[in-house]
Amino acid sequence: MVPRRGDPYGDVTVPSGIDADPPVQGAAVFLFESIPWYSWLAWLGVLLALIIGNEITRRWKWAGLAIFVALPILLTIFVWPTTAGPDSSTGTWFHWVKVYSALAGCLGFMALRYIPRLSTNTWALAFPPAILAINILEACIRDFEVGAMGANGMVDGVFMVSGPWNYMNGIAGLLNLLTICGWTGIIISKDSAKTMVWPDMVWFWIIAYDLWNFAYVYNCVGDHSFYAGAALLISCTIPAFFLKKGAWLQHRAHTLALWMMFTMAVPSFVTDSRFAVDASHDPTALFVVSAIALASNVAVAIYQIRAIVVGRKNPLRDELYTDLEAYRSVRAANV
């Protein structure tokens, strides 16, 4: 451990692997320390693996059952108790809750997709927004928890810098949660993949989610954010925009579950391997990332309020964006 000098919160200790005087590139402009070419290749490999894994589990039911049922059972019994134990960076309540909640989402969505009567049941359709809201709330709690630390240091094996950005991003996450809408319009695609499609979950909400979630990972597990933030979020956004539009939540659940299973089995990949990339841990970068996330979610909330007022709609019952081409094209392609 070495002291970090020039920190606005006073002299603190940081892991010896983090430069006490980070290079200028990490001071305010860049999010990460130097990124070698082989880390970029690993990042691309993670991105492609998640996209391919998502497509395989989306298209074939047997693959979904094998990856999201059989594999987690084996990992829970034989692998995770050792690799995700108390001494691991993933051996925290949050990581254990996150992996099982992501898997629960995958299985719940499979039930909606493959049991016909559930796809028209109002209570069953409430499951997707509920599991999404729970996952967002988990992260908001963690952001507020880190903000309440009031100091910098190692927490659960990860170096954290506590500050107002945690509260800013926690508020952004709550706004993102509150702007979830149109779940009564969830449908199952008519093709053989039977994908769960949510037409009212349009592109600007997804972008606001991505900005918030990246800020959360950057704030709370910054040294994981090169992969668990950027690569993971892009791996579900690309399919939502280019491969199977309207299915962002299903893409998100699949890629998150795949990533969490991997990182709990091989936690050293993002922390101690040669491919690991450290965050700059710079307060200015933390503040800017969270400010962008907050601003984007405030904008979405304002736009949604306008849609509710102008369209005289009930956000708990109605789809709000039926007048947008993004909504109409997705629905037309899947009914």
C-alpha cells in the first residue's frame, strides 16, 4: 500500500498496483490508466463472446436451459464456494445476489417465452419490470453505500473513492427505475426464437440506462469497469439496436448472467491478470461520468412526463411511446 498524494479527501492508502501519482492522462480526461493492445483484444473477445452467447441462448431453448439452469447448479456446488469466497473480489453479498437475480431474470423470461398462457397474463408480464427494478435498486443501494463511506480505500477487495458522485448516480438510477414504462405491451416474437420484445422500451431509455450503469460500475468497482462496465453494456446494446430490436431486457439478462457466472468463476481476470485495466480513480472523472448519467436520466424523466401529460396516459397501465417510429417498427415486426 502506498499513499495517494494530492487527493482532495486527504492522504489515503491505495493498492500498490495503483500509481501514487497517476499520469496526466488519468487526471481528468481519461477514465482508465494505460490500456495495452492485448487488453483491447481481450475486451473485444469478451464483447464477442457475450454477443454470441446471448444469440445462442436466445435462439435455442435447449441452450438456455443448459447455460442458465444446469451450468449454474454445477458452479454453485463445485466452483463458486472456492472462487467467490470471502477473500475474493466477487465474494460479496452484492455479487451473489446479482448472479442469481440475473439468472432468475433469464428463467422468468424463458417461462414467458415458452409457456403461451403466461405471455398474456398481466401478473406474469409484471415480472420483467419487477426484476429489472430490483437489479437497478440493488446498484443504487451500493452507490449510496459507497458514498456513505466518506473516505477512500479497499472495500470487499476493490479500491473505491467515495464522494458526491455516488449520490448523484444513485439518484440517476432511481430516475431510471421510475421511468420504466409500457410493460403491459410486452409481446413474444412470432419467429422460432420466441424472443421477449418490449416495444415501449425505446432507445433513449436504453442509452440513459447504459450511462447510469457504467457510472455505477465505475464508481463502485472501478477497476472492473473496462470489462464489466463498457464491454458488458455494449454487448446487450448492439443486439438491441442491430440484431433483435426491442429485446434489450432479454439481451441484458442473458449477457449479465453470462458475465457474472464467468467473473465469479475467474475473478482474477479483471483484477490480477495481465489483461486487467485499472480505473484512474480520479475524482474529476468520477464526477463527470456520474453527472452525465444524472443529466441523461433527468432528460428522459422530463420527456416521459411530457408524454404522460400530452397523451393523457397512465404510466402504470399504458404504453407511452406508441407515436414514435421506434415503437411502431418494433411492434410491427413482431406481431
